[in-house]
Amino acid sequence: MVSLDLLANAVVAGILLGGFYAAVSLGVSIAFGLLDVVNIAHPVFVILGSYAVYVTNTAFGLDPIVAGIVFTPVFYGIGVVVYRIYYVSFEKKGQESLRGLVFFFGVLFIVEVGLTLKYGVDYRLVEAQYIGESLRFGPVGIALRLLVPCVVAVLLTLVLYLYLAKTFVGRAIKAVSQDSLALRLMGADPVKVKDVAFGIAIATASLAGALLIMIGPVEPSMNREYIGRVFAVAVLGGMGSIGGTFLAAVIIGVAESLTSTFFGPSWAVAVSFGVLLLALAVRPAGLFGS
Amino acid sequence: MAVYSYPPDTAGMVLAAHEVGLRPKMFGGGMVGLQFASLLTKLGPKLNGIVNYDFWVPEPTLRFPGIEDFLQRYQAKASSAGVDPLGHYLPPWAYAYLQVLGQAIEATKSLDQQIVADYIRKAEFDTIVGKVRFGSNGEWLQSRVLQVQFQGIETTDIEQFKQPGKRVVLYPEKFKSGTLIYPYSKAKIQ
Amino acid sequence: MGNRLVVRDVQAGYGAVRVLHGVSIEVNDAETVVLLGTNGNGKSTLIKCVLGIVRPDAGEIFLEVDGQRIDLVGKPPEEIVNLGVTLVPEGRRLFPKLTVEENLLLGAYRPGARRHIDRNLAFCFETFPILRSRRKQRAGSMSGGEQQMLAIGRALMAAPAILLVDEPSVGLAPVLVSRVIGKIKELKDRYQLTVLMAEQNFNQATKIADRGYIIVHGRIEFEGHSTRELSENELVKKYYLGV
């Protein structure tokens, strides 16, 4: 007999986990879903964000969330530079599909190995007052190191949603991969629009990195565990739908949490693709896609 | 409650134990990660009461000749090399392995693997982790995996982990340096 | 005063293939000028030259805004659009996955249009009531006629000084062609828009044109100063009226 307390705790933990997955996946949803840029290096930028937060937390005791926000302009800049290199070297020449993928593989390894050389393979953690504390609601306990990331992820989702829906550049970002010449006819330079969009995508990695290292220890090669998961979330969410990405992340979070609670954590890694395959069989455009 | 985990889950387990207010009689076992500075200096007081395996800790019972000098040299280079700044967990053993090999080669004056191996099986060696002797199955004659309890940790400062009394050896009997605080919750409060 | 578009001796093509052999046309303020020609004679290439999508090999293209000359050759499309030259492209080129409203708002992307966005949106909805009721619908899910209305509405959102319309009748049923042409005429009559329209449907185009040019094999073969002059021309009779 399944204990209701256990079930409730597993569902709550899954929702919180899902919120965090959304934060990690939103950047992919923008780059892959809206720009057609297969940035498999996104998770490694999340890890880079974790290390930026780790360094400032250890040196100055800066709160991880504050540190994550402080670094967003730097990550935005990194995103713009990476996209420019990608654009000039591949996209402009129409070689983005295969060589572009190889390019991002290269970026992944350079960042990962760079971090390993600088900080070693030790697991890194951050300190904050609320890490290790929890709230209790009857039988359900909510760890603050999971609740805070989920709340931050909800806010991040809202900000991105509003930005894409309500600003001129935001709408241009949504349009750019549908017809870039038509976008030029609206008076927008598609390359600049993609600069901004990719910059924003990478900027979210800084914040997601802060959330990652708040939840648990981080080491450079961990990014690979997230590659499959974030793409599963982005596709399930309907390629570029911000709200869809959040909901897809929560669905996968809950499914993983239930799986590891009742069938063991070894199965949890298979969940994201399992859910994705099931969903695509029913709705090929993703749960919230057009 | 016995936990066997790799570093990411170790940190998760320790944090979760505090989040859910876990109060078992004992807590710990085979958690990888509670031996290096990167986790010790982040978990700090949350470690109190945990009983976990380790290989070397700075307790008076484990101060063998040469270990101080070794750690001094290691720690001086550790920060610039980007490796564990304490170097308690694996480096002393790694150094001891090479001491064993070196002494065996010197004693046999040979590089023949068979001769060196036969010597290692029979002889006793003086290393920075104490006297080493192997049994017939190739393992140490007497197990040297320690069980230590985290006690009296008040901050996340790294220096405290270089002092005795923070990771008290409970087992093996020969190296015991303190007494178990039991149950877990009692050590946790201290 | 007002706006004027001048194309002078433009030669252009794709690689080794020359499409335009010295084309000159003018569009004056508040005029609707039609560029007539069947497929493959260079209408679209000329429009693309004006907007900077195709770079001419020779010749001048310039805008006169309140007496001031602005050269367009060498400028990228987005810069030309920012000067107030907007295009209703052939095949409409909407953003199919975005809503009708999002498409319209993107039309107002150029800084000069953002200030008047509320006024222009109200104007679009008044001119094309269907767009108001379909506001939240995805553009790709509308019928061809509705999409053409949206494409025109989107171009109007840019508050154009000069509106270029490339083949509005392509892919539309005849009854819809009449309606689209009717709407363009309505805009012209009410707001004195300056329009250059490339079209192969002679009967429809001459309904709204003040005057026009006939382009054949990349050359302007006839300049008609009125629709009457156009309809009486031998070329027109040969190509369009089947006489």
C-alpha cells in the first residue's frame, strides 16, 4: 500500500525539482526552440554559472541568487560572442546543421576542461542561511534549497514570457526563425535580434547555475547529465513556448520524483525520454506546440 | 541509518537529513565526499554526529613519523595545483603505496615484478600511514579503514579540520582517539 | 513636399543573368503607380532592388523626403524600411506561428512607427474588421484572403511614407483579388498613401492606378500617364487583353 504522505512528498518534491528543470531548460527553449540553434553546450554554461556563484560565495559570502543575478550581464556578453562566432563561421555559410553541432560540442569540452583545470574535479557547494532549512506543512516538508530555486524559476519564466510577448525585440525573437527576410522587412536586423536572444538564453544559465549549486554539489562534467533532459523539456514544451517549457519541466520533475520514490532512483534518468516519447506519440508538436 | 553514496548525493543526504529533522540512533557509513575540504567547508556544523569512513585524520593516534612533513609539503602546493587543500583522504595512502614499492625495490635490488611482489607479500613496511603488512589475500593484514565521528564543529572554517578532535576515530580499536556520542541527535546538538 | 521615389537606369540580376536592363520609374507623393508585367519580366527584382534585397549593378535609387534626397542603393533592407519604405511581399510572408496581433505589432517595429502604434492598430482594425475578430488566432491558420489583408495591415502598421505592394493577387481567388484591390484603393483615397504596386492582373491593377509602367524583359516598354493610356496601348492589348 502506497503511503499518502510519501506520495504527497514525492509530488511536492517533483514540482520543486521541475521548477528547477525549467530554469535550466529555458535557455535551450529560446536557442533551440526559437532560433534553431542546437546549443548542446547550454548545460555547461549552467555549470559555468555554478562556478561563478561558487567563487563569489566562497570569497565574499555573496548570496547565491544575488550572485547568479549579478553575473547575468557577463553571461549575456558571453552568449553574444558565442553566437557571433557561430553565425560568422557556420550559420552565414549555411553549414549550421552538422558543423554547428560540432562547434557546440567543442564549446562544451573547452568550458568543461577549462573548469576542471582551474578548479579540479572536486564537488563544490555554496553556503546560505536557508540551505539545509525547511518548512513543514503537516506531513509535507519543503526544503528551502528546493523551494527557493523553484520560486526563482517561476519568476524567470514570467519575466521571459512578458519580455517575449510585450516588447518589440521580444516579438522579433519569436519571429526570427519563421522568416528572417520578412523580419528585415519589418525593419529588424535578424542577426542582431539573434544576438540578443542568444545572449538572453546564456544569461539564464547564470541564474540556473546558481540554483543548481544551491540544490547540490557541482563538478564540471555534470553538465552531460542535463543535455538530454533539457532538450527533452524544450521539445515536450513545444519548441520555444516559454509557458510550455515550464509546464513540461514540472511534468518531467514530478514523473522523475515519483519514479525514484516508488521504483528507485536508477530509473529516474530514463523518465525524461520516456515521457517525451509518450507525449510525441500523441502530440508530435509537443504538449504546447503549434 | 546507514548511507552509502557518492559526493552529490552525500551532500544531498546530509542536507535532507537536516531538512526533514532526521533523528536516527546513528547516521553515516559509507558516504563518499565527507573526506574532502570542498564538502567539509560547506556543510560545517551539519556534519556533527555523522559516523563515516575515512582513511586518515589528524588525530594523535595517527601521527606517524613523516606524515606532518608530507602534509606540509603537499598543502603548500595544493592550492596552486587546484586539488583538495587538506590532502588527508587519499594523498597519504598514495604516498605510502609508493613508499612500499620503493622500499621493496631497494631491499630486493631488483626490478623483476615477481621478485618485488613476493617481497611485498612477506615484509613489513614503515610508511607515513604507519606500519603496513599485507595478508594472504593481498589486502592489508588488518583493515585500516577508519570509522570517524564528526564532533564539535562550529564553523565552516577549513583550519579546524587540521586540528584533532573534530573527526574522532572510533575504529579500529588500535587507533581509537575518542568516544562515540550516541545517539546521533545528541552529537548534532553539541 | 511629401515623398517621392525615384529609380534611374537601374541594371540588376542574379550572378551572370541580367534581369533589369536600365529601368527608370518614378512614384510621386500620394500617387498610386502600377508596374505591370507578366511573370519573369523583372517586377519583383525591381521591388527587391528598391528595398535593398537585391543590389543593383548600376543606376540610382533614391527617396526624396520633404525635398531631401536619400540614396537607397547599398543600404540593407532594415535600414530602408526604417526610412519609411515598406513592402507587402509577394506570397505575404507572414509569421505563421504568431498571432494576428503579434504580426501587426511586428509591423510597427521601426522606431518611427512605435509612437503611433495605438492609432495605427485602431486604423488597421477599422480598415480590416476581420483582423480584429481574429486577433488571437495564429496567422498561419487563416485563409489566403485574410492573410493578404493581414500582410497589408502589417505593412500599414509601419506608418509607411511609401508602400510597395508586390503581386497582391497571387494565389487568391478572383473575388478575393477584387476585395484586396478594393481595400488598397480605399486606403489610397482616404489617406493619400503613396503606393507602388507590381501586378500582372491588368484589370484589377488599373482599377486603382493613377498611372503605370509596362515592363517587358527587364525594360520599361511603355509609360502610361493615365489608366486610359495604359488600356489603349498595343502592348497591353497584346499581353493582357488578348486582342
